[in-house]
Amino acid sequence: MKFFNSLRATLLITTVSLGLLSTAHANDALKMDLTANQVVKNAEGKISYLPVRNAPAGTVIQYKATYSNTINKDIQDLAVVLPIPANMAFTGDAIPSSAQASIDGKNYADMPLMRKVDGKMVKIPFSEYRTLRWNIKLLPAQKSAAVALNTTVN
């Protein structure tokens, strides 16, 4: 996908700027690996993930970021963010499900996001979500943590 490299750069910049590293510099301590895979369900309902570069409208794509602590010290209170590309719509599936969402990339809240319409609180459609954020309380030395979100190609 054309936006894959720009998404990777955005993720790295966002992770480095938002990561709250207790004892190490982000550039030295944290490695991020991003993958984009098509989510495929077979006739028995088993899900598999296939690498993808281009996909037609309606295809479900999972973006998975794996963060590896490359130093011999624990990293505490790490916030990682995955943006949802402009030509994609979030499906509501996030791993882990503890992700918070934002429609503006600045203000985050637990999902589902809500807003007041005609005096009633209503759910904001997933298609309006722009970023997800996970708070990793502890990333032990030399260990990894992965986060993922599913999108649909518009």
C-alpha cells in the first residue's frame, strides 16, 4: 500500500515523542516493527493473516506494531499510538482491547467513543476514529509487546 512507509514514519515519530521512558532514550531503547496483513477467514471460520501491499475496497487489513525493548532496563509507562490511514475505516477490532481512541489525534477516551446529539449520548461511528493509543505500563528488558487494529479499505 502506498501509505505504508508514511504510516511507519508517523508511528515511529509518534511513539518516540509520546513514549515516556523512565531511564533510557527512546531512539536507543525501543525498536518498532510494523506489518500490514489482510485478514482472511476460511469456510470453517479460521482466521489467517496474509501479507498485503495493495487491496481492493472492502478488504480487511490488520496493522500490527511490535515494540521491542532493546536495552537491559525495563521501560515503564509507554504510550504507543497507531494512526488509522485516511483511506481506511477502523472496524472496532483492537488488540489488546484496552486501546483508547481519538477522532482528532489529541483527545483520547475508552471505546466506544461517545458524543452528545440532540441531548442524548450516542456512539461515534468507528469510521470517524483517527488514532488508537495503548498504554503499556511495563515493557521488561529485552522483551516485546504488540498492538494491532483492523481496518477496512474504503
